[in-house]
Amino acid sequence: MDFFFQPHGIALIGATPNPLKGGNAILRNLLKGFKGAIYPVNPRYETIEGVRCWPSVTALPDPLDLAIVFVPAPHVPEVIRQCAARGIRGVMIESSGFAEAGPQGAARQAELAAIARETGIRLWGPNCMGLVDAHAGYVFSFVSPAIWDDGLIPGKVSLVVQSGLLSGGFLIDLATHGTAGVSKVCSVGNKVDVNECDLLAYLLADPATEAVGLYLEAIPEGRRFLELCRRSAKPIVVLKGGKSPGGAAAARSHTASMAGNGAVVSGALAQVGVVEATGFKQMMDFCRTLAEYPRLPATVRGRVAILTYSGGSGIVSADGLDALGVPLARLADDTLAAIKKVFPDWMPVSNPVDLWPAVEQNGAQKVFSAAARATLADPGVDALFIHAFAGGFALEVDLTEIAAEARRRGKPVICWLLGAREPSRRFQVATQALGIPVLREIPRAVECIKTIFTPRAESTPPPADSPPPASVAARLGSARGALDEHRSKTILAECGVPVVAECLVATPAAAAAAAEKWGYPVVLKGLLPGAVHKTEQGLVRLGIASAAALEAAFGDLEAAMEGKGEILLQRMVHGQPELIAGALRDPQFGPCVMCGLGGTLAEILGDAAFAVAPLSREDAVALVGRLKTRQLLDGFRGAPPVDRAALAEVLVRLGRLMAAFPAIREIDINPLICVDGRPLAVDASIILAD
Amino acid sequence: MDFFFQPHGIALIGATPNPLKGGNAILRNLLKGFKGAIYPVNPRYETIEGVRCWPSVTALPDPLDLAIVFVPAPHVPEVIRQCAARGIRGVMIESSGFAEAGPQGAARQAELAAIARETGIRLWGPNCMGLVDAHAGYVFSFVSPAIWDDGLIPGKVSLVVQSGLLSGGFLIDLATHGTAGVSKVCSVGNKVDVNECDLLAYLLADPATEAVGLYLEAIPEGRRFLELCRRSAKPIVVLKGGKSPGGAAAARSHTASMAGNGAVVSGALAQVGVVEATGFKQMMDFCRTLAEYPRLPATVRGRVAILTYSGGSGIVSADGLDALGVPLARLADDTLAAIKKVFPDWMPVSNPVDLWPAVEQNGAQKVFSAAARATLADPGVDALFIHAFAGGFALEVDLTEIAAEARRRGKPVICWLLGAREPSRRFQVATQALGIPVLREIPRAVECIKTIFTPRAESTPPPADSPPPASVAARLGSARGALDEHRSKTILAECGVPVVAECLVATPAAAAAAAEKWGYPVVLKGLLPGAVHKTEQGLVRLGIASAAALEAAFGDLEAAMEGKGEILLQRMVHGQPELIAGALRDPQFGPCVMCGLGGTLAEILGDAAFAVAPLSREDAVALVGRLKTRQLLDGFRGAPPVDRAALAEVLVRLGRLMAAFPAIREIDINPLICVDGRPLAVDASIILAD
């Protein structure tokens, strides 16, 4: 992919002298920064913008490895063929009028795909804004040349943005406001060939990229994407568009109904250590923070010291950290004594450290430096949250020395900035060049601090272990639709999932014999072909306490089923908590497993976590740890603690079953009751393709 | 208070020609905007900044009704006495060195309070930044005169900020970034006399104020503050600093332990229709949004049409609205047809409305206007969310006509803006002058839309109804500490709270007789003086199913209690859901009631809502409606729906009891079980002062 990022010569097909057209903007942007050969191509001109213009791509000399195409869509396929014939290795197609533009455009895009397959030429786009590289000064894009006015700010963050205009607009916003430096910004458009996986792979190997942010609407190569994330040492932040429910309405299982709202995507991303964002600027803020502080030792707890010039801002910051569970540092006596030296006599030192009275007495630079030195030296402080003001009150400070000291001690510094417009921009650009992220709102700064100290999953690939036993294949046979409870649980049991003791009973006497063996109370269920909601249909009798009651219940069920179906006898079990486990096949990520809280409240809370399968035991344990109500598993209020290894093993086995049999669409274990801390499948359903 | 906001003459005591001092900044700020008489006071100068300087306040001529004091703290009391003697009505004390500055400062502040009481002069501050009025052009503050450089932007929002520097810094930030116009910004400082209630009362009556935002750390006149909010027709937004837990650790009841994290403050504010914020800029964004759209008819649902130039931004906006439960509008056929006229043939119209292909064909102004006209005319659309870009791509649009049309139809328009720095500021200032709030991040814009369409409580004052019966006073007598379960429930029953059937039993025979009357199973509890945790101490026997078991349990309890205490027999009840109700006395707000979810999961979720008491039935119903898990009350999953009126009545009666007996510190009903939908107190504790 180097020919996209570091080409030696670029043909611009669709160059024009008309300054209102994108084909002119691209040329001007190339001329401002690109140092290699530039070949405008347009048969109607001799020169454009003072550069020799060429009649066609065929005639172009070396060096030439990249073409940027900005001609009307109907001409694009032919142009691409010419590029391939000329030996050009990659083309950025910035024209629109393809899959986003109705059936005719879709056909054109299919033609592009065919050309790429035939010729091996790599195609980026179409319907995209190309590439910006702030370090190299490359703008391979029709973005307005006004982007150069405030200067590109080189940084450590690379972005991949599916939406075209957004990438350009966002970049202009970031650069002109001084919010953030970037490394490479890739607008991928319709992804006819080059997609987010290709770009992510390149960026993860790129020495100028320390963190990657992606805005994605679809992740068609879902497994490849996750695998890249799993192996990445660099932080990755994803904003996934299109998470609102919709498809979930038609779900047949609990598992599938809990997959709405992007829970599967969130689970898959969390599994491989990706940080999720909910907005563009938040994504960028997380990226630039994590680019500076990519991975702290797991032992670091995140105890924060707040240095502020305003008591109110200190309090709001402490409230914000508390709400996110980030601890405030308890300052050591030495630290307090060191800060006390620059404080007025009457002023006690505590955290948040309110520096204002000291600043009035001793000046901002001296006081901020002394407080930062003392807190950075404190072994009970893991990070500094510095409040800065630019443009008044003699509060502006130079953080150069503080940044160096913090770097030496490996402690993150985050800065919240308020101030007048021009001084603020200057302060922000200068301070960020020191490696200190500057945020403009306290809640966002607090979120960024939280993100630094939230350990990202170290996902383990699943072991290549034995598939489910051959008997399972035989039982699945050529079945279609929902298997009944007993068949479902028999398969699960053969896969190693603990299930409740049960058996089909043909007569009251057979039922009584089995119940005698297990002891009362027992449960009797009527299995009718195709009936999924047994309870609602009156086919379940719980808590049968005696042989007489069992005989009566048997008779009732037989009558209710009118001679059809079978009767299932189960041991009655009690336990807490009541969970749900399941699996489904996601269109982007393939087989996934789920674990969630069961019972009535669960449905209101919607507390469920997903991961892609097959999965390792470690990943299954991590999945359980993502439940909001996971505290319930820890022996809460006298209940025995849940054996998380055993629970994880259920998920591992569900995942293995899904991976082995593509015919299985969904699996639902509901409830999965924890009896003396060990999970037991009490009801279950395996749903095959119809 | 008019002399603070519209004085005729101002004495500035502490004026100085030194441009580095606050006493000079105040003078320059006055000269730039204040049209009345200005009297610098300093015996060492003849003139300052070209204005005649006076040796003391005593000599000053009329008109003179306000003084601004910026002399060292030790001189302030004497200066205030002189002001009072001269007949000045109000003083803004902007000097620091008072209660915030150790015991000596606190003594000085106490002296100021005494002077105010003696003389009737009103004191604002000390340790504050005074007042800014952007409409009048008044800056009664030592804030840097640089604040004038970009011009004050007059707006509809007034602010009250407890923290001094914050108010100045925040204002400079807002004004220079063009983020928001303001009306009056009041920095209240140490509040020796004038406090947030005085200012709120003034601002609610101020014709130039359409919404009020307050940053407060303490609300000492809590009841007065709530009463002002309750009666306000103008939206009020509060950022409460200091909500982290701390004091909650020592709580003795469930009710008190759930009051951590500011739950009482949040409940009290929600009760009277106040919107809460978690950050300064969010507070301002809510204020300026609500200032434009203060109160929509309750029937308006908030169905939003999104007009965007970027598919990605549209999707992220739809996701954000969905996550907050704000519905996306379903556009009518007429609307679709009208928009289709400016769309390319191949492009279908849906919501979010992606205008880009149409903009390319027909230009931004025409397309945005057509789409806005059509969606505003659609009866299924309640609000527009317009995405704008300033400074490139020929996307900039003038929203003047759209604003007028929206105003005419009474439909809110919110704008999200991305763009280059200078054009963005221009667009933001111009568009906000049209009454359209412009936000810079999608999630924040979505929060603001949500806030417009979240009905604010219309709190009803409690009726002046009868106090609890006289028997309650007799029972409370001179008791101290925790009353036992039976005494607590007897009092509650006398107040009209439904309690479980129970009686003290002296012998097994008495117990059996009572159980016979109610029917088995029953519960037996040992009441030991001072014992609060009966279950943990083994003093509770549940589910006693027969006379024999009852006799045995009675013997067990007698033995366990070693002859002390009493034995309580109760009917055993079952029901769902299990709730908690309670009451406590908050230091700022006085008596408050609480209702929360009971059971194990409840503690993890911490789902409880508070309100101040006594309270009306309407307010009690609204309290219940603030529970996160309120869906459980609506007959979820086949359980009978809870009688919310009966539940509210329990809270009303708890509140009445708390209001009548100041000796009661806390009341805890746990559990309050819903039996056939009606709440029943099964265990309870009334805790009096020790």
C-alpha cells in the first residue's frame, strides 16, 4: 500500500484550471506539499497552475505509481483501465456517482470491482476525499486549499473515516481550531477495493501513527478487522454508526433480542481491546489522549491529583472523576509540606489543590511548577489533571518542564483549558506539542483520564481444540427451525454444558419412578412441536411435591396437549443468580456468544454482553466481567459466589458448537440458574435455519 | 436589588492608576460601559484614567447608590461603615481574604455580616468578581478589560456562579469563542449577605433574562431556593458542585445510604422542575437552548427531522437520539415528495435527510431551504436538527428564513456546526442571533434536543392538611435512637401507612391463637432493645407453617434472646415488586422522602428517588416516575400493576410525619412489598435523635 501513502509520481486525471472545481483544488493541494512528480491530465490544456499538462495517462513518464481520478463517474472505468495498462499501482477515485447513487451507480461500481480483480490494480474509493498526511504535507484530496491557511498540525493520531465530507470537514475543523494534530486521515468512501482493514493494517505498521480512530458504518470483513485489533499494540478507537435497533424486532430468541442497539458490535470491539466512542470529537479526544499514554502497567490505579486555579472547577472535576469511578489521590505528608511552601499561611493543602491564593502571592508559574513537581513525585499519585487559563488573570503557565518531569516519571498529565480565543489556541497547540492533551470541557477531560486507566482487553485467540462429539452432528441431522427443549438440552449436554436432570416420560408411573429417584419437588413440561412459549401456553407445572400431584399434573398436561407431543419430567432446582446464555450468528462477525442477567428486572435493564466465537476461556471470563450487574456474581448478600470459570466454560462450549455447525442460527439457555454457584441450564432452545 | 443592577452612581473604593491591579481594571471596565456617575476613591490621586478621584466616600455627591470595594481585606469593614453612613444602598466587595482565607478572614466576614444587619446596607461578595450585564454593557468587575476586545455578546441567559475566577474565566471563554450570548453574569463569592436566592428572585423577574444557570456548591437557604424554582416560568439549570459521597458512610438507614452521590439534591431539583447539568459548558448549552424554547405544549412528542450534508453525521445523530429515547420523525408522503423535487432522480428521501447529492446539483441554500420548509410543514415533525458547515464545500447557508418559518410554526431548530475557525465563529454568532442554538458536538446537540422535549415537573405545593394524630406524639414521647420494628410500624399505621398484620406475643399459646386467626404461614421475630439487624442476629423465623413449628420457633427465639426483649408475630406476605420507602432530614433541604427499588439487585443499581417533604400527592407520583426501574410498577411480565396512587400516599404520609416531628431523623420501610399491587410495610424503623 506504500504507493498510496508514499508515491513517487502522481497523475491527476481530471485536472482543471477552474478554481471552483475539485480537480483544481486537488492540484493546488498537491503543489503545496507533494515533492514527487505531478502530472495533471486533461487533453484540453497545455499547462494548469503553471505545471505541464498531459493529454492522457498513457503518455506519462516515470516515476508514476499513483493516480487520483476526479472525472465524471461514467468515464471512470475507462480511465482505470488506462491506468492499469500504464502500470500504475493504485488509484484514488474521488469522483462520486457510484453505489451511493442508485442502481446505475451501483453497476458502475461493480465494473470497478471487476477491473480491480482482473488487473490487480488497487482502487481507493470511489466517492471519497482521499488522503491527508500532516507530517509529509500531502493533501491528496479536493478538500478546500483553505485547509493550509492555519497550517496542518502534525500529530500522532491517524483516522479512517467512511463518510467523505465528514473526513474533510472534521479535519478542517480540527486543524483550524488547533484542537488536535493528526498523522494520516484516510477517507475510504464506498470501499470498492481498499477497505478499513487494509488501511488499519497499514496504519498499525506506520511509525508516524501512535493511535488509530475509525468512523465506520459497516465492517464487512468483521473477523479480519477484529484480528487486526486483537494484535495491535496501538490503541484503536471506533465510532460505529448505525447502532440504533431495527432488525432486532424480528428476533426469535432472547439472545437475538438483546443484540439490538449494537450490543454485538460493542461486545466484539471490547473483546479485542478497542475503545468505543459516541461522537466524532470524543473519538478524536480519546485517540490523542491514548496516543500519548498508550498502555500503562496494569498495577497503576489511576489516582488523580487535580491542580486548579478555581475551587469550583476542582470540585466539579472531583465529582466527575467520582462518577466514573476514578479515585482521587490522597496526597502524602511530604507532598502536602512541599506545596505548603508556596501557599499562604492560612491555606490548608488538599486534593483538589486550589492554587489561586498561592498564585496571587507567588505567581502562576512558580506555584504550578512547585505543585506539579511535588504531586508527580508522590508515589500515591498516578496522574495530574491540570486546569489552565489562557488570556488573563496572569494565570498562563508554560508546562514544558512539567511535561518533561511527568514523562520521566511515566505519569500522564491531562489539561483542561478555559480562556480567550487567540491565547487559548496558542496554548493548546504549544501544550499539545509537549505531549499533554488539552481538553475544553471538564467532563470530556475526565472521560479521557478514565480511558487512560481503563485496562483494554488482552484478547487471547481460541485454542484449536476438539470439535463437539460426532453424536451432535447426528442429532442435528437435517433438522429445521426450533428444536424442542429436551433435544436442545441433550445436544448441549453432549457438548459439555451442565443441564438439569430430566427425562421424557410416557406414563405417570414412569414419571413417578424418576421423581422417586431424584426426590420431590419436580417439574412437568408438555413439549408440543413448534411451541416455543410453553409457560404462556399453560404447558409447565412447577413445584410438584408428591406422587399424587405428579399423577394429576400428568393427566392435566396430556389433556391440554390433546394427545400430541411428549411430556418432560425435570428435577426442580433453585439458585441465584438467574442468568441467560446464548449464541447467534451476526452478519458481520459470524458466530457470537452472549451472557446476561436473567429474570424480570433483566429485561428492563437489558444487561447482556457479547463476544465473537469460538473464544478462549480468558475471553469468556472477560465477557462475564463486562456485565453491568457482575457484582451479583461475587457472592452478593450471602449468596454463594458464582464459579466464573464454570460459567466461562459454558460460553466457550456454546461458541464451539456455533463454530462447528453453521446451520445453527441461535441458541438460548434461559434460565441458566446458578446452583451453589455453578451454572445449570434449566431451559434451552437451539434454533436452526428454517 | 435594583441598585446592584441599575445604579445611578458608583463609588470605586480602591481605584488605582496601576494597570496591573484589579482596582484599575474595574475602573476601565466601568468607563467602557457604565453611563452613570463614576467616582474613583483613593486619597493618593487627583485623577485616575482621566476621571476626578475623591479622597473618601464620605465626600461624594449624588447620584450614588452603589459602591465597589477593592481594598485589602483588613480595611473593608471600616469602608463598609463609611458607605452605610454615606447612604449607599449596596456594596460589591470584590476583595478576597475573608471566610475562604482561614480563621482571621472568617472573623472579618462575620464583622461584615454584623454591619449589614446593623445598617441594612446590602453586601454582595466578598471574594467575588461582581456583575457583568452584556445588554447594558456593564462590567462591575476586575475581569481583564480584554473581555471587550471581541465584544460582549448579549443574550437571553443569566448566570449565577459561586466560584469567582470561574465566572470571569468562563465568561471570557464564552464571549471570545462566540459560543453564547449572556444577559447578566453574577459572581456571588462568599455570600455574606446577598445569596443565590436573592439573585435568582431578581433574575426571574428580569425582562432581559429568559433562562437562568447556576453553579452552586452549597444551597443554605434550600427551601427558599426550591420555592423560587417551583414558581418560575423560566427554565432553570443547576450545576451542583460537591455531589461525591462522603457523609453517606456514617448512615444508619438504607434511606440515608442511598442519599449519597447527591441523590437528595437531584431529587429536590427535579421535583421543582430544575434541569441538572454536569459541566459548565453543558449548563450554558442547556440554558441557551431552553431560553429559546422554554416550554412546549405537553402533547409535543419531540419527533426530530435531521437535515444533514453527511450520511455519517446523520447516522450518528440518529443513534444519539435513539440512545436518549428521542424519536426520529417519520416523514409524510407530501414531505417526501416536496424534498424529492430538489433531489437527484436516483436518490430516495428518508430521515435523516442526506442533502449532499442535492446540494451538489442545486446548491446548498436552495436545498436546505426546501428541505426545511417541507419538514417544518409536516405535522409529524416536532423539531429540526440541521447540520451546517462553515468555510468550504460551498455548504454555508443562511438560516434567517428557516428560523422565521420555524418560529411561526413553534418548532425548535437546533444546529450542529463543523467548520473552519473564523467562518464558524461568524456563522455561530449570526445564527444564534436568529434564535437557533448552535452546538459544536453532535452528542451535545442531541442532549439539548432531549432537554427541550423532557417535560419539567410542574410541582404542586403540599396541601395544608391535618397533622398526624395526637397518639403519635404520645408514642414518640421523649424516645431516643432507633425505635423497634413494632413501635415503628404502630406509629406508621396510625399515620395511615398500610402495615402487615402483627402483634406482640407473650406465650406460644397467644402466638398460636393469633396465627390461627390469620392462617399459616406466619413469621416470628425477636425484638431486642437496640438490635437493628435482626436477620443477621438470627432473630427472624420465616415461613412457619404449623402450630407445632410455631411453638418450636417461639422456644428457639426465647432462648436466643436470653429472657430479654419481646417476640413479634406477623402474617407472612408475598408480593412483587419489593420496594423501599423512607425519609430523612437533609441539612440543606430539611425533611425529604425516598422511594426505591428493594431486594438484592436494588443495592447494586442504587435506584432511588427523593423529594422534599411535606409533599403533594402529585409530587409523590412524580417522584415514583423518576425511578429508573419504574417499568416494574406497570404490571411487568404478568405481575399486577402497582397502585401508584396508594404508593404515593405512603410517601405523602411519611413526609407529613417528618414535617410534624423534628425529632425524627430517619424513617426506613424496608421492604415495602406490593401485595396484589398495593404497598404494605413489612419491616420498618423510625430513628430519633440520640
